[in-house]
Amino acid sequence: MFQLTFGNHIFQTKEDFELDTAAFPDFAKAAIQFCRDWLSGKKTFEQQTSGSTGTPQRIEISRDQMIASAKATQGFFKTDKTTSLLCCLDPNYIAGKMMLVRAMVWNAKTELIEPKSNPLLELVEIPDFLAMVPLQAEACIQVKPSLEKLKKINHLIIGGAPISSGLIEKLITNKIQAFQTYGMTETVSHLALAKIEAGELIYRILPGVEIGTDERNALWVKSAASNNELVQTNDAVDIIDQHSFQWLGRVDFVINSGGVKLHPELLEAKAEPVIHRFYPNSAFFFFGQGDETLGEKLCLVIETKNGSENSFKVLEALKKAMGKYESPKNIFTLEEFTRTASGKVNRPKTITKL
């Protein structure tokens, strides 16, 4: 039977969720209000999109879409009413809401805790199913008690942003069973999952999902979770078969340098260990700059307050570590990148600062 635990409070029935939450923190208020609406039979829910398929906007998501998504995840992982969940993501966003929906659809127990950087540190009971953002997974690995708990979780999914090569290495080294998610608000959370293991990440779609590409080689998806409507993305992919694909990066970020198409996100994952050797923990990205000969030349910009003192060393190291066309022609440094409201680097606006 569905049960939500928050601190000393236990919620099961619709009446339980009528509790006065005035003294509760905002994330708990949002979770309880959502569950109250769900158990009251509410049919549609409004949600802000992240901009994966275009300009961020508010859209309506139906109850049936959410149920379809929860059942697809259930089919992928073979979960049931005995599966325990932990909601450590903000319920104001689709990822947090879907953790609550999964518990209600699976008739399972879930614990609600503050969506902070290390949600496992004070946790007593280890859940079977857990969703995190990369920052949380990274923080948990850094502390031995939370790392040991992470190792015991049967189904760990990580989403919201691409997992860095450094985090992937830590997950593999510590033998943590984890999956990188692929999805968006329009598809009601994830629609594909890639097991974190050595080699290229290969995404496998959930049951009932259809995939294909448009003339740009950008992925489109269709499923009951997308209301059986085709959702066109801006993600360049290599479709392996009807059930799996490799993510290459955003179509609008692709660099055409002398006829060679370069995907910045793939290059960034490859270059990260080299760049962080000289600029530890600095944000960076590759981009194309106009060039008379090549059309576009590959460039790199690094966020640092230390200036360009190590730029030459980085350039020489990247020439040795990267492929023939993969090392940048120029390296720039900026003290601060421009970011979106959600904290992601705004590449186009950052480039205008150069």
C-alpha cells in the first residue's frame, strides 16, 4: 500500500494529506499538496519545461501520462509494491513529482527528505529505488558513510544533467549500480536509461517508447507518456536499433570544421580529465568560431579567475590526448560564465563576452 513518510509524519489516505502543513518546509508542502491533488483524482498538472525541445514554457501534463511513465519505469526495473523509494528531489519539478507518482502507482512506500546535496548522510533506511542529480551522487561518494549506503541501493537513476567523466569513473570504481537518464518534461521524466559502465553510454528505451530521427539526425520520441504525440528534440543521436541509441550532443552546438562535424559535449567528456588537471573544478566548453578556411574552428573557453597562465599547457596536453581534429585552435578564459535561472551554463551568451 502507498505510504509517504516525512519526519515523524506518516501519510496513507487522502484524509492524511489534509494535514495543516503551514509549519512544513516548502518542498514538503509541495509534495503533500501534489499527493493530495493526485489522491483527489486531479486529471492535469501544470509544469515548467526545461527548454530541451525549445523555449522554456509551462505545459499541462495529464494524469494518464504520469501513470504511463511510472508503469514504463516499473517494467524496465521490474519493481513492485515491495519496492521502497526515497524522494530527495524537489517536488516542484517533474523529477520530484514522478518519484511520488511512482510510489502511488506502484502502491509502494516512499520517504520524503530535504533535496540537499548529500541526502543519504542522515538516512537510516536504505531505499530500493532512488533518483538523484549528479551533484548529489558526487557529494554522497565523497563521504564514506553515504558512499556505503549508495552501494546498497538496487536501482539508482541519475539525471537532470549529463554525468561528468569523473563521476562516471567514481561510480564504476565503487561498483555502484547506476543509470544515467534521458528525458524531459514533455515526456514526463525519463524515457531511456543508460547503465553506467566502461565504454560509451548506450541508452535503452523504456517499454512502449518509439524513437526515430529527423533530417538533422535529431531524436524524436513517442509514447503514452508523451500523450502519444511525437516530441521532437534538439539532441543529435546515433540510433543503434529500435530499442537503443547513443547521445551525441545538442544539434545547435555541432561544429562543422572543414567538413568534420564535432560534437562539443562528447569532446568535453573526453577533455575533462586534462583540463581539470590544470584548472581544477572549472567549468568549460568547446564552441565553434568563424574561420575563413575551415568555416568554423574549434575553440575552448574555461571559467577561471587565474587567467590564461596555464592555457598553453592545456593546449599541448589536449593535442596528445585528443584526436586529430579534436584539439582546440584557441583557448579563452573568462572569470565568470553566464548561467540560466536553473544554473546551467548559457553558452551563446557566454560566447558574446569573448
